[in-house]
Amino acid sequence: FSEEKLVFSLRLMEENWSAEKMTPTFQLGDRAHLQAQVHTHTGSHVPLRLFVDHCVATLTPDWSTSPY
């Protein structure tokens, strides 16, 4: 039996996906280009696919607040 840690990351990307966005500000109605990844520490795990089912933007870090 072995265990392996999975590390998840979410990065805000430039519109053309060329690099991570340096300023995390945008206007209401703008699209946010998000890159979601999962990594392993050892690299011995089979390649994984990460599916994002739901995403909500809020004015505060509290995910249960209304996004409007």
C-alpha cells in the first residue's frame, strides 16, 4: 500500500494563454481564463485529467456568498 500527495493549482492566465496574468483585476463581464492543474510530488503517478465542474466568482473569499 502506498500513498501519494496530489497538489492542485488554479492560475489566472492572460487572454492568449501565453503566461500567467500578473494583475488579478478585471472588469465585470470580462472572461477569466483559468488554468487548473494537478501534480504529484514523485511524478510516478499515471497522467491525470482534471475536470472543473463548477466555478463561482464572489466579492469575498467566502464561497457561500452570492456571486451577483
